[in-house]
Amino acid sequence: MIPQYTILTLLILIVLVLFSMFRILREYERAVVFLLGRFQRVKGPGLIIIIPVIQQMVRVDLRTIVLDVPTQDLITRDNVSVRVNAVVYFRVLDPEMAINNVENYLEATSQLAQTTLRSVLGQHELDELLSARDTLNRDLQAILDQHTDNWGIKIANVEIKHVDISESMVRAMARQAEAERMRRAKVIHATGEMEASQKLADAAEVLAQQPNALQLRYLQTLTEVATDRTNTLIFPVPMDLIDQLRPSLTPEPKETPKSTE
């Protein structure tokens, strides 16, 4: 006769086995099931049954994963040493490939992102790293997405977060920006002088063709200056104006009376 405690032990083991057979997967989870070490199928979500010892399962999260890429030291194409870090957004599209084709898809994606970040950004100059981040982000995403496609992973987005440069390079960039502003100011000033000289030449040509316009301009200037009574002004009179007024200012000679004998 079997002792009662043995029967009780067997019943407890059977209950534990039955409970261990039932697994509950959330909506964003999938189970990669192996039968005697061979891939069988992908199950979930909801309630699934796993036969102990015979079957094993690996949970896979299908949500978007945020991967922080550690800071990388690199040298740009113009020989500037910088420190760059980034963040990668990706998700698992095929749980079977993510488990069977790579040992640890999280670690593999992280290492691939680090090496790709150094190789891609090292081909660009510092100015591009600071001003063309959108283009660089798209290039990084395309390269990572191409390499992780065999792992069943989709790279949603790549963002460069920080580009740290040395203090000496910051000062050099400040001097370069100041020199660029001075150059633009000189170019604008020279352009203004050229346009003003051209306008003055056109005005001189018009005045040369119309002498009366020069006299009107002279009288207008006298009117504007006459309003200021605090200073004594000596204004030169054009000789052309004097020549035109001379006939009216010169008195006519008087006729001498004829003597009568």
C-alpha cells in the first residue's frame, strides 16, 4: 500500500506541473517555442500551453526599444577630435529571426550602432556634424536598418544627441565666426559704396545734360541751409549762374546829348 504522504507529494507535483504548463503573454509579447531543441512556432498573445521538459519558450518584447548609444570618440574628416553619443529606436518585427539568427539582439544592435556611428561620422567634417544632423541621422538609420534586417529588427529612428568638442576648438570657431561676420560687413559696405557711386554718376550725367536742373538743385540747397541760423556759411556761387545773371545786373550805357551849334 502506497503511503498517504507519497500520494500527497505526487498530487502536489502534478498540480505544479499543470500550473507550469499555462503561460500568459501580454499583447506586446510573443513566445518563440522550441520542441526538443528545434524551433516549432511563435505563440501569443494570451494563454498558451507549454509542455514541461519537452518544450521551451523565449519571451520577445515587440514594443519599440530605446537604446542609448554610449559616447564615442572619433576624428572627423578635417582632423577634429570630438565625442558623440546618440539614441536608437528599434523594434522586433520577426521574433523567430531575432532569437535564432543572433545570440543577443539587444547587445548586437548596441555594438553595431557604436561602430556605425564612428565609421559614418568620421567621414564628415565638423561643420556637417553641427549643422546637418538630419541628413546624418537618415544615413545612420539606413545603414543600421540594412544590417539588422537579417535579425528581424526594424530601426525606426536614429538621433545624434550631443557633439562635444574641446575648449580650444570652441574658441577657434568663435574667432572664425567673428571673422566671417567682419568679412560680410565689409562686402556689404563695399557694395553700398559701389551702388552709391553708380547713382552719383547717373545724376551727374543728367545734370550735365540739363544745366537748369543744376541751378534748381543749388537753390534748393540754399533753402535747406538757410533754416540753420547757428552757423555762418560761405556758399560758393557757380560761375554759370553769374554769367546768366550778368546781363540783368550790368547797367545800360547812357546816351550823351548832342551839342548844337
